[in-house]
Amino acid sequence: MSNIKILDCTLRDGGYVNNWHFGRKAIETMLFNFSKSNTDIVECGFLTNKPYDPDYSLYNSVEQLNELVSSDSSMNTMYVAMIAIGEREINPVLLSEADSTVLDGIRLTFHPNEIDLAFEWAEIIKSKGYKLFMQPVGTTNYTDKQFLDLLERINKLEPYAFYIVDTLGVMYEKDLIRQVFLVDNNLKPSISLGYHSHNNFQLAFSNAQALSQYNTKRNIIIDCSANGMGRGAGNLCSELFMDYLNRTFSKNYDVLPVLEIVDRYLIPISLSNPWGYNSAYFLSAANNCHPNYSSYLMAKHSLSMPAIGSILKQIPQKEKRFFNKALIEKIYQEYQSNAVDDIEILDRLRKKLDGRNVLVISPGSTVKSEKGSILKYISKKKPFVISVNFIPDYIKPNIVFVGNSVRYSELEDRLNLKKTVFTSNIKNLPKKAVCINYSELINATDDASDSSGLMVLKLLKKASVKSVALAGYDGFTKNPLSNYINKNMCGVYDPILLKEKNLAISKELKKLKEKMKIKFVTTSIYDTEKTRSDKKL
Ligand SMILES: C[C@H](O)CC(=O)C(=O)O
């Protein structure tokens, strides 16, 4: 079919991966290269109400695009940007008329409860001279009746395009073609039909091929992104689909400028912030859930895949489609908590620790790089040593604290049960395992609610310890692979998330410091006093 257009959404949907922080040079080059590759429609990013920063593909005025789109770009390229109702969107009333900008069109995306507002805004966008793309989030969740009612309103509105949007990445070919059939038979022929996919079932490419074979005179727009960069499991790969269209329909896309974007800008991002298909995103689609639920649970780095699957199943049906952070944290904590009687264990610990210096060693990379300071501290203070989620190779800890199922599976074969304390969230422990109640050790910040380092400190507080020394409790740096003594321990790569974890941990440490003395034996970003105890020794 020759009436197919490609829309590249890397700078918008891909931005969920890196918080839209591509850098100004990269944004300019990407816009230029997409045009050079003959991409029909290029999405420049989001229009939001946030302050403008040229390093981000987020804009608060349409004129900002004039600076970024090169005058050498092809006249045939159409430029669009998205307004997403509910995502710090800009009211289109505030936008200048289309003739003041290189921007040709606006993609308006909205949830079912925002339909009335979307139609109000749609009229404003049209009246300002923009091509209007209507993009209902998650069309898979519309009943036929709701979908047909929407199409009726769309016919009256007469936008440039109407989209089938597979937000959850759950559409099989038969589901797509079914909705395509509804649209093609009920939408005015002048309105283009768009398809935006996500790759949770690895079906974005085959579905796009099926749609391209569908027999219609209507114009079709298919969304894709360079290297599939996009939220969660990502999108259809632009380069793959361009090549397919060239071979099948004698189109004239040039994949090389797209590959250059991938090589120069996207691969470096993917090293610290990967996207694309994985088991957790498969599970979110299989449970018809928003992919952010899986991302959130994966970022805990404390759950096995079956555990993630089991938690996703517990999300109530009506909450599955839209991400609800408070809800998933609650279900997560309920899943993890598994009440045990730990009074006697706490008593024993209290007695053991009475009058002792306590050193808690976490698996930060300073355990290796500042080994001298740790050994010096141990030799001078003769502390009771508790290691957290790992067994150091040059010290014999008195106790290993295990507060995370993933770490347990790594350590299982090497643990001496008599010298190990587990938190009760860990499932399938041997009968003789010593367990402390998980729910009493967690804190109220979602981003580090069950950080094992904090749980140990809470446990020590319960055991009436007044002063603790910390080693290897480094905090998270931008380079995730350098955060642990062993790079295989790294599970969270997203720098934004790591920053949030750092903030949450600092906040909780501050509270703990009101109740107990905490000092740092090794360098740590949480060491607000910046006084290294090895210097004092
Ligand atoms: C294209 C849609 O309007 C917004 C989006 O990315 C989604 O998956 O939903």
C-alpha cells in the first residue's frame, strides 16, 4: 500500500527513558537526520507548562522549535509535538498560531475521563491552524460501543488523524485488525488512521506489517522510533519498518541517518538506561497492566519474576490501565510482609549487642577501595560486624543481614543459617531461618521503603543500639555499574530513580540520626558532616 506514512516519536516517547534529556545538539541533529531519512512526520517532543531548557525535548512555546529545525531540512517533512492531558500539559490557548512556527501539527492524547476536555482543546488547536492528531490512550480498553461513540465525535471534529493506541502493548494482529475495521468503516475517509504500538509482546513490527497490508484507500500513519526507544518495552523500530516499506512498497526511506542517530546518541543512553522487551514488560502486558507497574517493581530490585507476576495479578482490574504509584507500593508491601514472631530473636540480639561497637558493612564499592579504613576501624574498635546482603571476602561478619529476595538467591548456598538474619518478606526460607518482621523495618518513603541498609539501622534501633558505624554505604552515583563492589549486583540503572533513592535514603537517615549516632567509616554521599572516621582514628 503506498498511502502509508511513518511518524518517528523518538524525541517524545523515547524521552520517557532519559527524562527527555537528549542535549540540544542531539535534538537538532536528530530532527535533521530524521528529515534526511525522508521520515514523513517527526515528533519533536512534548508541549508542556514546564520552564524551557534547550537540552530537553520539552517545549512551552511553539516558537522554540524554530531554533531547532534546520532550514536545510526537507520541505516534505511534517513536524508535530504532543500535548498529553494529565502530564503537565500546556493549555493550547497559550500557543501561538501555526504560521509562527515550523510545527505543522499537534498530537493530543487523552484518557477516557478527559474526552470532553480533549474535544474542547482540539477545537482550539484546529482554530490556530495546526493539523490535529487525536490519540486516545489505550484504545484496547474501549468497548466497541465506547469506541464507535468516540468515532462519531471524531467525524464531527474532522481532525487530520485519529489513532489506535496500544499503550499497554497487548494487541495481537487480530485485535488490531478488528479495531482497524471499525475505524475504516466508520470514520470519514479524509481522516488518516494512525497506529501507535508498544513492544511488550514483540508484536509491534508484525502488527505494523499486517496494517500495511490492509486494503484501504485511507491514509495510514504508523508510529515508530529509532532503535525502538520508548517507554517500557519500547516501540516499533523506525529503521526496520523503513527497510520493510522500501522492500515491500518501493518506498524511498534512507535508514542510514537513523542508524547514525542510534549509534551517536541512543546507544550511549541505553548503556545506563536500557529499554525494550524483557520478561517484566511481557508480564505487565500479559496481565493487561500499565508498563510502569513492572518498571516500578523491577526498580525495587528485590523481587523475582514470579513475585512480580504475582503482585501484578493483585492489582484490581480498574486500576490496571493507569499507573497508580501509591497503590502498587501498598500491594508490594503487603506482598512482602509476612508476620513472624520475632520477640525472642530481638531479645537475643539486644543482649549480644549490649555495650558493643557495631559496624554495618553494605556492599558499596568503597568496601574494596577503602579496605584499609575498614580494617583499621575493626582493629581499633573490635566491633560487632553485620554485613548487609553480601559476605565480604576479607572480614568474617558476626551476622549477615539479608533483606532482599534477589540477594538471597545470590547468597543462598554460602550462608551459615546460624549467623544470618532474614527479613520476613523473603519467601521459601529453610525452616531454621531466623526471621525479623519486614513490615516493622520498612519506612514511609516509596523510593527506598525497604532499602536493606535502612532496615538494618531500624533493626539496631529496636535492639537499643545507640551508635553505629557504617562502611560501604556509599550512595548511588550516576554510573550504576560502579555502585557496588560487584557490578553484577547493580539492578537499577535509571539515574533519575537512583537520585530519588538517594534523596529518600538521606531523608530517612536524618530521622534515624535523631535517635542514634551514625558515623561513616568510608566515603558516602549520605555523610553530611563529611567527617571520615578513618581520619579521626
Ligand atoms: C501515542 C499515545 O497517544 C501516547 C502514548 O505514547 C501511549 O502509549 O499511550
